[in-house]
Amino acid sequence: MLRHFFLLSLSLLAAADPIITGARVQRINAGNHSWVAHNPETNPLRHLSTQQLQGLMGLRSYHPLAIESNASNLGLGSIPTSFDARTKWPSCQQPIRDQASCGSCWAFAAAETLTDNLCVLGSTTPVLSPQELVSCDTADHGCSGGTLMNVWDYIDSKGLVADDCMPYESGTGKNSTCALPGCTAAGSSTAYKCPVEHTMLDSDAAIQAAVMTVGAVEVGFTVMEDFMNYKSGIYHYTEGLALGGHAVKIVGWGKELETFYWIVQNSWGAAWGESGYFRIENWHQDKESAIAIGGGFACVQGNQPAPPAPPTPPETCKDIVSYCKDYDQAKCKKESYIVPVCKKTCGCCSDVLKPSYCPKDGQ
């Protein structure tokens, strides 16, 4: 169904209105939404054609997971209502980067997530190279896209060199030749890996726990046309067709009024959005964008904080009057009128072997 939706959307783009226009921005900003659209004249993406905008969406094969049952307790238990890894670990924050005219979002989000994870875990780690993934990860497709599962398998197997060894050079859309085991620049070819294999986070609560533990999680979402006009606020889909899948890095979350949102780092430069970041409603509220509906990936070492525990169900079979202590099952049988208020004492709580005087189910 999602694949059919993407293909249908892409086939209609040529006949649709331009993606970044004053009319679209006016409609969005007049709608009293929780986010603001960018003036087209100053939008950092204004010079890109529809085809070039589509080319930014490099995430392939990001399938929904059955995670709704685990995601309903956001903000409960050991998971706080809000969290921001940028303020928790400021020394681990790196400048916002720009993938430019290459569908390398999957590589940027993975390299930046691993950089953050290792820093938070206490490793002296340089900024790691998305170029290595674009050029050397043969299971993926460079500027034509990649999958989260493949890229994290590559990280487990090979690790990543520093950006100083393989600086980004695919901004023009060329994959470039893999230089390993050497470098394309003067840096060291030392590879940096997770202490253990990567972790696949299969629920919203697990993603939150991982961000609290190691600072970042790579996820995906569907970019709709209106998103290309985003400037600030809490994004949710308002209009337009799907452009494709995009990989990004979750670094926190919050709640405004009753709206839960993720804090997300993008790879379209610091001039885009909220200084390179954006906030977005979770997939429960915005099923078109569906951020993190396919789970997330990170380098998580050790135990995660426990996800929110389900509430303890209320006790439904108990003594509700004080004089039950004066009875036993023999008295219950003889004076059956006390059974409804002394179910526990009278032995009527068990699913099996109930005395015959206990009321039948539904009575």
C-alpha cells in the first residue's frame, strides 16, 4: 500500500503545482497550524527543481512496524515528558551539515548518530564520515539511496573512518570511489565501531530510552511537499503529495499543550528549519509523515532505561466491607447474601474451583 502511494504520488508531481510557492505558503500560514512556512524568497531550498527536491529523499525500504501497543505510554514511568540530548551532552554536539544534491540522508544520519552515540558512551571519537558510506557501502546505492538496516550492518562490520580521512565530496551527486583502506585526505584511516552490535529500536518508548542513553537514534519518515516549506514550529502534514523517504536523527522530544513531538536533526544545512533542526508530531497524530513508524537504529551499549510500565490494573475481586473478617467459607455458604461484598473471603476470586455458591460469570 505504501509503495503504491509513493508511486502514485511521484507520478502526479509533474502535473502538480510547484512545491515551493507563495500560494502554498500563504495557505499553510493561514491555516492556524502549529508550524510556520518559509517565505519562498528566502527558503534555502528555493533554487532546487522538483526533481532535485525528490533527489534529497534517499531512504529506501523503511517499513512500518507493529509498534502501536508499545507506544501508548509516552511520558510515563522512567521516560520524562521532555528530553533534549543537545543540552544533556553539549560537548557531543557537532555542526549541522548539508547533503547537498545527493540522496545521502541515510549515510549522514547514520554517521552522525554513531558519532553522537560513541561520544556519549565516553569514546574520544572524531566526526565520522558519511562519504565512506556513500562510496564504500556496496549493499546500498550511494546518492541514489540506502536502507537503515544495510547501513548499520556495514557499521557493525567495518566501522567508520573520520571525516578528516574521507571528507564529503558527493554534494554534486557523484558517489566517488572508495579509498579504503586509505584516505582521500590527510587524516587517519582508523575505523570507529560500536562496542557491541547496533540495536534496532522497535517502539517509541525504546527510541526514547536509547536517546536518553546514547544521545541519538536514526529513523525515517515520508517527506510530503509541504514539508519543503517548513521554517519553524511543530510540523504536521497539511497538503501535497509524497516526495519519498528521508533518514534523519532524533535527538529529543517534548510536549506542547497536548501535542507530543520529536526533536530531529536534518542534513539540509544550518539555514534550513530551526537552525538545521525541526520538530514534528509523532506518527500517531501524523500518519502521512509517519516519522519513526519503522523503528530506529543506534549504537546502544548496556541496558537502556526501562520503558514505561503499564499501569497496575485495579483490583476487581476484594472484600469491600470490614465485617468480612468475621466470616469464613462455611458462613458464606450458609449466608450467601454476604458473597457480593466479601468475594475474597468467600473464595470467589479464583477462575477455577469456585464454590458453588459463588455467582456465575456475568452475574
